[in-house]
Amino acid sequence: MRAAVRRKLSIVGAAVALVAAGVSVGAHAGSVATIDPGPVPRAPCGPGSDPETGLQGRVSADDVASGRAGRGYTCNTALVSQFGTTGGYRVHRYVDPAGHECAYYDSTLLFPTNALAGSTHDTGVFVLDMADSAHPVRTAVLSTPAMQSPHESLSLNTARGLLAADLGNPFAYPGHVDVYDLTQDCRHPALLSSLPVGVLGHEGAFSPDGRTFWVSSAGGDTLTAVDLTNPALPLPLLTIRGIYPHGLNVSDDGNTLYFADLGHSDTAGLTVLDVGQVQARAANPQAPIIAHLTWDTVSIPQVPIPVTIGGHPYLVEIDEFAAGGDGFPSADPTAPVGAARIIDVADPTNPSVVSNIRLEVHMPDNRATVAGDPGAGNSLQGYAGHYCAVPQRADPGIVACSFILSGLRVFDIRDPYHPAELAYFNAPVHPAATGGAGTNYAMSAPAFVPERGEIWYADGNDGFFAVRVTNGVWPFAG
């Protein structure tokens, strides 16, 4: 992302040089590997499927006009349940010590637009009792400041049973952080703290041990570590300024942070930080850069997810939307389209892309064909990626991604060099509430119920979905 664009993104004025608060410069830049650009192989759709009629991932204008899109598109999936009419960016699942099973999801893409549009329900983070996943029951709505507008920060730490979010919007809000305890009864979270400790908010993530909550703001050029050792009294540990972090995750040992970078050294991509001093609670902690990586199809990096496959460390990374040369969402048919990829991080100083996870609708040769489809020309929607998630970090087997107009897509990543599509669920399309052709708006990081073969996700236009993967394609035998 060019300096002029970084100035536009910053809510505090001119871009700040990358020298402050523990960030060192001169980090090694990784190289881009020569890999198959995609698309991934199509899923073979088994009995009970109602598959796509054309290009992989497409909901054509003809299908919408004829009513075919009103049935939705399924491949090795079946609907278990649907709840609500709006949805946001994160879905989580938690089972408390008493055995109650709960789902959590933010209920809007941008607060307070759903309230202003006359939503039929409350706003905030919805809590669902999933004792019977075919019949979700809403048991609570979390409406403290950060839960009203968590943007892409709603985070769950299962090790400690904590749910947290920071107040966010597409650029930056004051980083108010809310923390809830789920361990007593996940159906009725208990508020532990709600304080302005995050500096500026947009995204957020826990360190795996649950002692640190990281608050990022690409619009505000900040990354803040918040100490949750005592979740009733959160304390800021470190704020790094002059960087452009989007989504982020931390290694299992808490010592390495990977963030989707919207413009370090004038290139969007991935940046890797050494946060061992924060994890160790050193006095005046520093967080030097270990590496930075970009790739030729980069759009707007969204989030990297650490995984190990056969004991080897990788990241599953996804970009969102399509982006022009200025890094902002673009409807330009020549702009790079966001999708997913797998990055080898065995050498943390020299990460490299090893494969792409893209659909046929993402390919440059097909862009003109799909340009007239409903939503395809919307720079904040379109045929592009947004969020991915995995069932677990160690040998996850699959990654499930929300690909906006193309719905929920499930990919086999057991061979990280050759990912393949396993299944998809693209919800029925209905006319928009405001008039005109409707679209899917799948934007959320999904949650998983491996013992039942379920995946839960949220759609901006249609709320929460519980989907079952069918035909034995997942979970994998053994």
C-alpha cells in the first residue's frame, strides 16, 4: 500500500515512520514461490447435493432471474438450522464445564446500520443455546460497547473460557475492550470488565494461553497488547505505532505474532513479529519484526492462521475483496481478487507461499463473464474471500472460508501444496429487503463441531447458519 493511501487510512494524520515502540526495521523480506495460480479442483458432489450450474463459486444473474438461486447451492452439505436476519464477522462455539453448548456471533456487518434499517431483533453479540443444533435458542444478547460494534474482533479463548472484543469499525474506534466469562454458564456470559484499554480498535485476537488480548487498528496504525492475567482488571502492556495491522494470530507458545499487513514497506502482505518479551511479561517489552512477505495477487490481507500439517508449520492466509493499486476495495475488473493461500513458515525469517486456494470465479479470465452478476460489481462484496477458520491448529484437515457471494466453502488441506474443494453451502438467494435482486453476503470466520460434522457461519443478509457436511467427506476417517 502506497504512502498516500496509508495517510488516507490513518485517522490521526500523516503516516508514522516504523521506528516507535519496540518495532525494529530492516527485517528480512520473504520471497514469493512459483505455484499453481488455481483454481482448486472442484468438489465431487455426492447424493443429496444441489450443485452450482456454471463456474465454481458463481451465482449468475440468469440463476437469480429464473429462481434457481432461490434453492441455494449445496455440495456435500445440508442445512441444519438458520437463525436471525443479519450477521457479522465471527462465529464461535464453546462447551462449558457443565456441558452446555453455545454459539456466539456478532449480528451486524456495520453497527448501527441494522438498527437504522429496522432490524427485527436487538443489536449486539448473540448467544445461542445449541443443545439442539436444529433449533437454536437465543439466551442472551451482549450489548456492552465493544459487543455492540466488535467489527472483526470477537474472540474466544477456550483454555480460560473467555469471550472478548474491542470496539471497532472499518477504520478505527477508541479501543474499548469487553471481557466476559463463559465458564459458569455459557448461555449467560458474565461481564468481567469493560474498559478503554485497547487504544484503537478494528480486529482482535487472544494469545493461546488467554493471558493477552491483542487489539489491532490498521486505520489508526496501532497494535496493542492487553494483559488479561486478571480479566477483571485488563492492563495495556505495549502499543506499537506506525504499522498497519489487520487480522492477526499468535503461535501456540505465545512468542510469535503473525499479522495481515496493509502496508509495511509499501507492500501489503504478511508481517511476523517476535512478541516473546510480551509473553514473558518483560519490563518495557519490545516486539521486533522477524519477516515480511508479499505475493503477486495480494489484495487486502485479512488474517493468517497458524497450523501444523504433519508437524510442519504453515499459515492459512486469506485476503478480502478486490483491491486497486491504492489498496482500497475496488470494483475494477482488473484489480487483484482476494482469496486464500498456504504459507510455509518453518523458517520464520523467510516465509513463502506454497499454494493458492481460489475458485473459478476468482480467475482473471472469468472476471468479465461474472461482472454482471448481482453483487459482483460491489467493491465491498463481489466474488472474493473474506474469512477462513480451521477446526484445530494441529493437522486441521480442512479449512472453511466465507467467500462472500460464493457462500461457505470447505477445502481439504491435508496436502498443503495441493488443496482441493470438498464441499460448499451457498444459501438460498431471496429478494433484498430494500428491493431488487438479493445476494449472499458470507463474511464470517466459521466455527466447527467435528463430532457432528457441523460447520457454523454467519451471513450479513441472513444471519446464523448451522450446516452439516454430508456424504462422509468430513470428518475424515481415522
